[in-house]
Amino acid sequence: MVKVALLEYFEPEIRPKLQELAGADLDLIFCESNDDADRAQALAEAEYALVRSIPMPAALLDAGSKLKMIHQWGTGTDGIPIAEAKARGLTIARSPGVNAPSVADLTVALMLACLRRVVVGDARIRAGNWAEPNLYEIGRDLTGARVGLVGYGAIAREVEKRLKGFDCEVLHSRASGGAGSTPFEELLGQIDVLSLHAPATPETRHMINAGSLARMKPGAVLINMARGELVDEAALAEALKSGQLGGAGLDAFSPEPLPADAPIRSAPNVVLSAHSGGRTRENFARLVRHWAGNIRAHAAGEPIDPSCLVS
């Protein structure tokens, strides 16, 4: 049996389904909490480790004396101590593009919720009111809108496919440039909706700040499906309160969970999602089967798709 430590707490109710999807030949070891002591205990006998949304500190590697590979649950590997793991000869793998359809669906849902002020309307009705009196002025269509995608990987491409059904004009900006790419600074003043899908790097940290927000079209909407580090949340809250921005849909924050006193909580027309873009029943099954297949192949000495390997 191949022993696999899942380095994040999973509720007891979901563990049988996880084991069923992974396969009987993989022995899944579950943590009893997200405390590092419990995670270290899970790693003690494991040959493989799974990292999801809780980062793995480099010190935790000391507990995994039998480790051969660390696999990311999803795409972004910023929660894995890659350099330290590589120094120990460990393989690092991920599941690129597997969760893209689910994340793209939520991206478009957040766009619609902000433009049509769905959460604002829901809150008014629950409070005993009815429709906003000025909806003809501030309600917006996604149909025909100009949308800018920052980052142009698998998720952004899935978003673009969906936006074609809304007759949107889609522009994209990526660090590497290339054919069809619009420079980020040029993109800001052109779009009705700006959707972030870039990785967290020193270059992208707070790329959305007071300056970039001021250059966006008044009333534009911001969507962040990437990493919280890309956005200066205090500056975003101010832009929403001043009316410079018309709305924001956020699925990523820094830190996570979002603190109770975070300014963005009280900003107008904000739709908040708990980094749940990939959390659907269908995507759960796709991801588990994918990482289980990679682990099974590695344990058998078989090759893994190179796109899954982190160099």
C-alpha cells in the first residue's frame, strides 16, 4: 500500500469518499487538525504528501523522512517549500488545468453578481426593502462588456470561452507579452471588468493598488480569482466606497481566512467567496483522481505528464 498524507484537515464525513476516489491501493493518512504537530504525525510514515490550501512550512519536511513526492491539490504551488524539497531530492507535482472549468464558472458568476448587484438586492429584500431606486443607472449587463484578463493560463482561457456566449470583447495581459497581449497599464483604462488570474510573485504583489485603481474606468468591476497578494485590499475598499469602482468579486484574500475587521467586508457591492472557485462535487472527483493517478504512476516508476512536474 502506498501511504499518502493529506496535509490539511478533512471532515470525517468526507474521508470515505476521498478514499474511494483515490483508490484502494493508496492508503490515505488524515490529519486530525491543521496544527503542524498533527500534520507532522501524518507525515511520519508517508511516502507521498498532498498540500491543498494550508501552506506547508519547510520545517515540516523534517517529519517526512520517507517522502518521495509532494503533490499540490490544484495548480498553484506557492504553499510548498519547493527549494527545500528539491534539495532533499523530492519530486514536486501539481494538477494544471484540472480545476479550470469550475473556477471559470465562478469567475463569470461573480462578474454577473457584481454587475447586476445581486448581493445588494438580496440584502435590501431581506431588510424589508425592494429594488434599488437607481438600478437603471448603476445596473450593468455583462453582455457586450469589454473584459480584461490578467494572466492567460488554463483558467483565463476557460473564462474567455464562457464570455464569448455573452458577446464580450475579451482582452488579455500576461507578463511574457506575446501576440494579442495588451500591456497591463494600457488595459486598465479600457475595460469594464478586470479579472485576475496571475500567480503571486514579487512582481504581481499589489499590482492592484491605489494608482492602478485610479486608472480604471469609473464604475468598472474587479474580480480576483487568483491570490490575495495581488490586491491592496485597503485601497480597493476605498475605491469602492468612493464610487471609483462599481463592484468587486473576490475569491482570494491575504491573509486567509479573511479577518473580521478587514475593510473590504464593509465596502459596497462586494461579493466575497472563501477561495472556493474549485470546490464543487464534480471538480473534487476530477482532482482526486488526477493526483491519485500521478502518485500511483510515480510509485510504480512510470512517467508523469511533464506539465504536472514543477522544476
